[in-house]
Amino acid sequence: MNGTDLVVVGSGVAGLYAALTAAVRGLDVTLLTKDKLADSNSWYAQGGLSAVGPAGAAAGDSIASHVADTLTAGAHLNDADAVAIMCSTAWGHVTRLIEAGAQFDTDASGAFALGLEAAHAHPRILHAGGDATGKGLAGALINACRTQQAAGRLQIREHAFVTELLTEANPLARAQRDPAAMVTGVRVLGPDGGSEELRARAVLLATGGTGQLFAATTNPLGATGDGAALAYRAGAALADAEFIQFHPTLVSPGGFMVSEAVRGEGAVLIDGHGERFMVKVHPDAELAPRDVVARAIHAVRAQGGTVHLDARGVEATHGPGFLARRFPSITAELAKLGYDLTAEPVPVTPAAHYWMGGVLTNDTGATTLPGLYAAGEAACTGVHGANRLASNSLLEGLVFAWRTVVNLPANPLDAAAAGPATSSRDTNLIMTHPAGDAGDADDDASRARGTALQEMELPALQALAQAHLGVERTADGLRTALAQLARWHVTTQDRASRERANLLELAKLIATAALNRENSLGAHYRSDAPEAPQRLNGHLPRYAQVPATTNLNLRISSLV
């Protein structure tokens, strides 16, 4: 096949790290991003990077503890083997980041400053620039990638929006409607509106999540689920779509997220009467898992109350100027909005933050389509389970982007023979088609198809998602959402319309998955079905969706 060895789509830490790793290893690699390199969710990440290093181990932390915390936060829906890989290799990637130019915060003695965040048993969170870890890590990786570009070992193309995955017949296909396609490149929409094809031996999607599906979100404008939608339309499986994490503390009004690390330093949540309420909800109070905190805030607000983040005690304990030194970016951004953490509680609300679902992969990034790989938030490795542990997202993106590149086969069909070997000791992955599994929603959709389709505008979709796909869900609400989603379509022309189409596609999959999971687990909470799921043959069920044109009997091995 003519073309490059690897096309990487997306410039968050997963995409940058993959491109850098590939270039250093001598692969012919092209990095595409739809905006500028710095326009990514990673860049804006305030939180840190979780990793157990020598100092943490000496203080009583352990890789086993990091694994246990990850599994607990994920309600044990995690792929335990992938979690073990991530946690055990974390410190090696910290070392590689430092070699690439990253600088992590240190204390007065010169040792790494380790922070504590929700659901972590020990301080193990590395930060850069206080509350600008994403910018610090992405900035270092961008510089390293630019160095590779200057040396002629990496092509970087900004303002290149991928509109389609190119596919060809898979010679290994054994039956009609088997996954007969293999990915051979991408179609790109350029800034001038022109379209071109780029051929590649492998395509790695690292395009981030779906945050712009919601009206209240911590995500930047570019988080429109492009990679997951591209993969699904090409025939790849998407898994765990129902699990969306809502960050508890988006400043409202204002729309700026305050990192969980502020609560890690001792800030508390208070209601309109000035009383803490989390102490009655969970033993860990403000440092309970994010889904617990988000639902507690949602409950107060649903009853007409208000919730504020109160950090005045932190400043009083540590002395004047502590919050400004520890959280310089947060302090500055809040000041622009007229808030002062040291002087007054700040109003907060839950907001869409992170999608645990995505393109189903194994632990080396392979999807159910030969030649297609995914990493970062666009991928579903199973690491996060039903709810992501704080500061594991940057780590997951790094670990599995690197594993994808170093395990790329010389021939894409070598990886296709067995399919993605997703494995777990505790879970069982069940493949479904979106149509035919959503009960009465199918009838609603059928009735909707009898009416004229309506052109969908983004605010309407965001309002619908906020109402029915948010912190709490019900079967009636999900059926209402699916019926309306079936009435909408998007006429795709420019980039903005294609982004809306991607979000509409994923909204249908998320709503269907949320309706099909008739129980509550982690970040997926059904107020009409609050009970936990029953195990099937000793395993917690996970669900993946493939298009109706794809055989459900995908070649996925070692599922139990």
C-alpha cells in the first residue's frame, strides 16, 4: 500500500505522544488536527497525572493501591488487566515526559509534589504549573513534535478536519456481513474547503470526547466526538457509551471548571444555608467519587437550592496567598469572572466532563476494524469502567498511545486475524445493534420517520442531552430523547455541520445504551432503576454497539 506508515488524528496528549513515539522510532507519520496543536482538551486540563513512583512507594503508596482505587471508582466494570498495565507502567511515562521537556512541580526539598484527589487512597498526583498540568504536558510534547518536524521525521498538518475513514475489502473476511472492511486512510477537509485523501498503513484516532453534546460542559468547543463517530460509521464497535462523567464543580454562572484538586486541598461544598451536605452522603465527603458528588449537587439544585465551593478555610489554614500560589490559573480565571476563592464561596453545578465510552480497543489500541486504532478519550480500553478515577485520563492517553505505536504490526492484517483481544477477569462484553434493542423506542422512532425530518441545531441537541442524558436518567426521558433524535438530521457541508452530525450520531448511541442498561452503575444513574446490575455467569455485563450492517459475531477473543 502506498502512503504513510501512520496517520494520527488529534493533538491532545495521546495524539502528540503517539506521533512523537512513532517519529522517534523511525516511522513515517503524519499528525492531523482540526485546529491548532494546542486546541485540545488536554491543553486545558487543570488536574494532574496519577502515578506511583519511588517517593510515593516509600511513603506507603503502591501500584496495587492505585489499581484498587481505579477499580473501586469504576464500580469494578473496568478491564482489570488493562488497569494493571496502566498503573504498573505509569512511572516510566513520567520519565519519558521529563526527557521530552516536561517539568513537574516540586516541593521545597526538590522532591515531586504529590497531590491528593477524590477516591485516591494516597497522594500520587503530579502537577505542572500548579493547576496547568495539561498545558505543561501538551506544551512539552508540542515542542518535541516540532523538533521532529524540523528534522523531517514528522509531518504536522493543522486545520485538517477528517471527514471519513477510507476502507477497502478485508481479504480475511470469512462471511458476508463479517467486518469486511479494513481502514486504509482518511479523507481530509482543508481550511480552504477542499478535500483530499491520505493513505496510511494504520490510522490512530485520538480526537477526544463528546463534551459539546451538553449545554453545561467543561470541554472546549472542539470536543464533538469526531473520532468515535468516524469509527462507528466505518463499522467499528463502540463500547460503554452510557457512561459519561459529570464534573461536580463548574462555576455557574461563568462556565469555568474548578479542579478537584481544590477540594483535595480541603475546600468544601456548602448549600444555600452555608451547611456542608457531603458528610451525610458519603464517608469521603467532598472527596467521594465524582459521580457521587455530582449527583449530590444535582439533588440540591433540583430542589431549588444552590451549591457553593468554599475554600476560605484552606486559605486560613495555609496563610495568605496560598490559593493563588497553588492554583494560579484558577485564581486568575475566577478573578475575570468576579470571584475570589479566598473571600467568598463560589457557585457551582455539575457539567459534562469525560466520556468513559468510545471506540472499543484492546490493550494495544487495536479496534474491531483492521488498520484502525484509537487512544485517549476517543477510545474505550475498559480502564475507567463505569466512572473514571481522577487524574487517570492523561495517564491512560499516554500509556495506550505509546503501546499502540510500539506494537503496530508490519501488516495491518496481522492484527486483524484475531481481532482486538479485549480481556477481563470480571466483565463480559456483549455486542448489540442500536436498532432492535431499545424496546419501545423503536416504535417511537418508526413513528418519527413518518414525519418530515428537521434540520438539527446544536443548542436544541444540547438542551435535549442536558434534560435526558445527564446526571440522572429515566426510561421515559430516554425514550423521549430517542424519539426526538430520530426526527433530526444534519445536512453536512462545512466542518461545523459535520461536527453537529457527529454529535447527533453519538447522542443516539448514548441514549440507546442508557436505555438498554436497566440499572444504575457508576456515572450511569437511572432514578427509575437505582439498583446495581446483576452478574451474568459471574460477570458484570458491558455493552458494545456496532452498525446494523456489521455482524455481531466480531472476532473479539478472550472476553472473560
